[in-house]
Amino acid sequence: FQLPPGPRRELEKQVERKMGLSGTANNFKRTGHLTSILSIDPWERTHDQVTEVHAELSKIHTFEKIHIPPDAEIDLCKLVTLEVLSKSGMTAFREGDQSDKFFIILEGSIRLESRDRGYIGTLFEGDVLGELGLLHHHTRSATAWVEDPAQLLVLKKRDYDNKIKPLHVLSELSRVREFKVLSAFSGWTDEKLNALSIVTRDRRFAIGETVCKEGEDT
């Protein structure tokens, strides 16, 4: 007897999650009170508990990377749950999987690889992943491998579609308009600009803040 690929992969993921939850969670810096809050069902969290989650995500600069208004930040903090992947080599998702979750790395690191492109990059605490598949209804375009044991905040597709996706769509359209007025992108088609908007992120710098340093890797 052999399960079809879809159910088999779902069973593999359930086994991986159980391995992670029973692994080395006590080695994480953020075990304790925050983990206790995230284990509470979202609809049962108090205002103070949601505020604590928001403060923790602010410390690791998550909201600088997803650019949503304050009320949406609070909604996000109400709805996320915790997923622990405590062993190197585990996966958050695999290339070709259905896009059903949006992830924020609370701790650890995740390496992205695809069959066509090979190594894509490594993401660290505060980074987000999985939003492009949700935004554009694609299957996963890469596999997300655990490098260092990871704690991930997870937002389900239903909640992402209701609370975050409309804001990401507006952000993407705004970036396309900004690209169109830059001479560097003159002559680019709308299709190319849309593709560029998908893989770029805004970052705000305060007056006097260093953008990059001589000799740093780019």
C-alpha cells in the first residue's frame, strides 16, 4: 500500500512537526513566556498578550519588512501560531507544495533552494517567507530547509487572505508606480516591473543611518 504524493507529503510534514516539537526547544532564546502566549488559541489571547507578541516582532524588525499599518500589525499578532523546527535538515515547506501558510522567522535560519536555481539565499530572525505563493496563488517555488533550529510564526492562508494580502497587493502596485518614474527602468514593460516588484522589498532609513559600508558583502 502506498499513499498518493499529496497525502504522503502531508503525513511527512506531520511527522517532521512532531519531531521538532519534541526536540531541542529548550535551547531557544525565546522559550518561556512568549512561547506560552503563542500556544494559546488566538481568540483567547488578551490585549496585553498580543501587545507582548507585537513588541517582540518589533525588536526583530519584522514590520519594517512587511509594511502594514498598525491595526494590521495587531491583527497579525493575534492570529499567528508557533511552529518549532528544531533539527537542521527539516523543512518548513518543499518546492511544489501548495502555498497555505505565511511564515515569520522568530529565531533560527532558513535556507532556500530550488531545483532550477540551486541555492537562493538564507533568511534569519525577523525575515518573512511564503508570502509570494499566497499572493499570486502559486505552488512553492523553492524548498525551505532549516539551517539553525528555528521557531516560526505561522499565519494560515485564510487569515493572510483576509488581513494581509490586500495590503501586500497595494504595496506591490505602489512599487510598480515608483519604478516607472525612475530612469533606470525606462523601457521596461509592465510585466517586467510587476516581476521586479515581487522580489523587492522597501526599507526605510533614518537621517544619518548607514545604508551600506565599504568592504561589506552585497
